[in-house]
Amino acid sequence: MELAEAKVKFIETWGKLGSEWGINRTMAQVHALLLVSPEALTTEEIMETLRISRGNANMTLRDLIGWGLIEKQHKAGERKEYFYADKDTWNIARQVAKERRKRELDPVLKVLEELTQVEGDQNDPAYQTFNKSVTDINKLAKNVDKTLDTMFKAEENWFWGSLFKLFK
Amino acid sequence: MELAEAKVKFIETWGKLGSEWGINRTMAQVHALLLVSPEALTTEEIMETLRISRGNANMTLRDLIGWGLIEKQHKAGERKEYFYADKDTWNIARQVAKERRKRELDPVLKVLEELTQVEGDQNDPAYQTFNKSVTDINKLAKNVDKTLDTMFKAEENWFWGSLFKLFK
DNA sequence: TTAAACTTTCAGTATGTTTTGAAAGTTTAA
DNA sequence: TTAAACTTTCAAAACATACTGAAAGTTTAA
């Protein structure tokens, strides 16, 4: 396979994965493009390569900056803004996990905590079932939350190394 | 908060979480409803409670069965089919992880493996960057894959217990 | 058999999300 | 200043996904 063809395939795959995980396709594709670009790119270049509109490119780039996945770069003597992606995979994974926790897990944990407090008749099967399910899910969610915390603080090698020592 | 109100809130929250994670809202809601129901429910009851159409209920129930999250139950002397959810949170988490790996991670791994094989000029920065990004992501994806494997085989207590011993 | 009870399908509709492109806004150099 | 270079916004259009409901299909009991 040619490099050019491979790049296209990578961008497509990353885009598809993104859309399956609630990140919009274009955002994932722009990210992929910057991941395989040795140099920072301009909005113009991104628009051309992915054949997307100026508006779309602009919004997507702003979103990616918001997610902490890419950064603006100013080149001396140039008016245009350049964008480049952090190429460290571990940082990317951490950044995405962090953002999603904040947006999705945290609010759910809050509701679950509230729902475990609901009181009722201990002999009512409806109450028993509700309570058991909510309590169990809450426990699981808290575990995930703690593990993520550890992940955010950890170095990549330490994290996976420890995990493998453990799991052989 | 009343039990009835709490149930509604649980169903809503679960539905929202589902839709943020690429599982459709109705599917997550039906699952939530069954999770807090001590008895198996009929299609009719589900339709009424969640105010969805017969067609939607039927498709969603089949999907949930496909995901291994709920099962049909036949009651002696009855024509109607009843549905109930596995209430074991650990099983649910495992089941969802298993399905998503099969549907999403596996195909991506296959492409990444292919892309790491692409050959090129070692001195070309474009090739270097492409290769580094793809190789790194491939490594990360493989790690995730292995960890999931361990999770599928593990008992809940052992899994989280080990993780915590490790992470203190 | 047959008809009532129940389940499944699917074309059309509704709803939600993403993208476009032109206009408005901002910055910079002369 | 002013005008060119560039960035941002947003209403409307395109696209994607989910849902409805009536019709077709299946099963069961008598």
C-alpha cells in the first residue's frame, strides 16, 4: 500500500471509530489528519484535503482545541493560524477519557448517588429490585471513576506495566 | 423522592447515558425499565410504560436479546412472552464491553495492523510521522484489547480487588 | 380448520445531527 | 484610516437515525 492511500485509510478508520463513540466523524478525521502530518496545517489545507467547508473546519478545529487534542501555532511573520496535534497516544487517550468523564460520567454519578438515597418499604419487591440495581450500578460507576483517576495521574509505562504484571 | 419518580429518573438517566455512548436511547430505557422490575414484563407493559410503539418495542427487545442483556421468559399456560433483565451489574458491563469490542475494536485493530505494515522512505518526515502515530495507536489498542480479555475471564471481586491493591 | 392472540416487518414520517456558504466580525500592515 | 487577509457565526439545507402503525406473518387452542 502507498503512503498516500494508507493515510486516507487511517483517516477513514479513525473517523468511523469516532462516530461509533459519540465523537463526530469530521472531528475525528481532522484529528487523524493532523496526527499523520509532520507539519502544522492551515484551515485552508484541512478544508482541501478533507473537502469540508470553511465553517465546518473552523467549528471542528475549535472543538478539538476544547478537547485538548490539538493546538494553534503562530508562525512568525505569517497571518494564518496553523494547527497541530499532540502525537503522544497516551496523552490522547487520557485527554479523551478526561473529557468524557467530565461530560458524561460525572452527571450520572450525581444522579445515582441521589437515587441510592431513595427510601422505601424493605419488603416491597419493587423497592428491593430498584435499590439493588441502583446501588450495584453506583458501585461499578465509582470503581470506573477511581480507575480513571489513577490513569490520569499515571505514566503510560507504569500503568500498563502494572496491569500486565497483575494479569500476566 | 418517591419510588415511582425515582424509577422514571433512573430510566431517563440510563437512556441519556446510552445515547452518549452510541447505544440508542430507547434500547437503554427498556433495559433500565427491566432492571428495576422485579417481574418479567410483556411487550404491552413496556409499550405503555415508556409510551413507544409496538414496532419499536419489538425491535428494541430483539436487539437487547442480541446484546445478551435480557431474555425471554415463557409463563406456563400463557401465550404472551415475558422479558426480564439480568440484574448482575458485572455481567452487564462485561456483556456490553464484549459486544462493542466485537463490533468496533476488532475491525479497527485489523486495519491498524495492516497500516503498520506500510513501507516507505525512512528519511521522509511524512512517512516517519505516519508510522509513529499508527504504530503507537496500534500498541494502545492492543493493550486495551488484552485488558478486556482479562476482564471477560475475571470475577468481579478479583478484578477490582486486584486493581485496587495495585493502585492503593 | 379456523380464528383469536400474539409477534414481526417495513415504508413512510418524524426527529436529531452535521454541514454548507455567505455574511459579519476581527486583526494587521501600510 | 482603510482595505486585504483571515476567522467566526448561523440560518437553511442535507444527511442520518429512530419511530410509528398498519399490514402481514406465526402460533395456539378448540
